[in-house]
Amino acid sequence: MAVSEEKEALADGLSHLFGHAGCPGRASVFKVADEYTSANRPAMR
């Protein structure tokens, strides 16, 4: 939908957010959205 509306940057960003990324130093693959959520979770009290 973003591509059809000529919003290529948005489409690219969404594919990265909901995609996977790799860490070559740790030889692991992770979901970008999960890592973002974990890093930005409010502190537990």
C-alpha cells in the first residue's frame, strides 16, 4: 500500500521494522520489533 502511494521510504522502513536483522558478532538473528520493544519498555518498579 505504501509503495502504491509512492511512499518508498515508509515501505522500506516498515519492512525493516517487521523483519529480521542479524548480529554478525554474536552470530544471531532477531526480530527488530521485539528488540525495539524490549529496549523501550518502561522500568518496572
